[in-house]
Amino acid sequence: MAVIVKYVVVTDGKEDMIFSTRKEAEAHDKMLDIAERLYAFLHAADLNIAEDTLDALTLFMAQHRAHIDTLLKGGRLKTPAGSAQHATLPQDKREEASASEPKRSTASPSALTTKPKAAA
């Protein structure tokens, strides 16, 4: 006879997920706690978002908290998801987004750092 240990995450009195390791179960439980706090925060903001949309949004934000943390700290994502942003926006929104992006210089970095040569 084999003994199998399973870790069950219980939310609101019902089984949510079953995991084979305690670490995975605790990570999932922490993610659900974060989603619940985000839900309370956004719900209190009175943004007029449908309950199911708010649920999905907060769960998404909790699942991707590392990426959101990077963005909130002013960083950029290294994944191609950031470059796919324009593809998912409607045409008029793409134009607005590209107009609001800062213009980048076309000068080469070496041209900016060269020092004048001393006369021989």
C-alpha cells in the first residue's frame, strides 16, 4: 500500500486546488490572498467594474505580480509581451500610444562619448 501526501488549498470552505508539495500549495494560497486584497482595494476605489471582470483582473494581477512589480518600479519587461502591446490595441489607440511614447535619439552612443583629438 502506498501513502500519497497531498496539499489542499481551501478557499471559502471549498477545495480550490490540490498540490503535491507544500511549497506549491503555499505559493498558490499567497497568490489568492494577494488577489483578495487587490479586489478589496479596487472595489473600494469605486471604478464601476463588473464583479466578474474585477475577479478576473485581480486574479491576473496576483498571478503576474512579479511583472507588475517590475513595471511599477519603472522597469521594462524582457518578454515579447511588451512589444505585442501595439498588436492588441485598436488602430486609433495605437496611434495615441505611439504619440505619447518619448522620441528616441538616432545618434550612435559612440558619437556621444568621443573626445576631441589633441593636436599633434
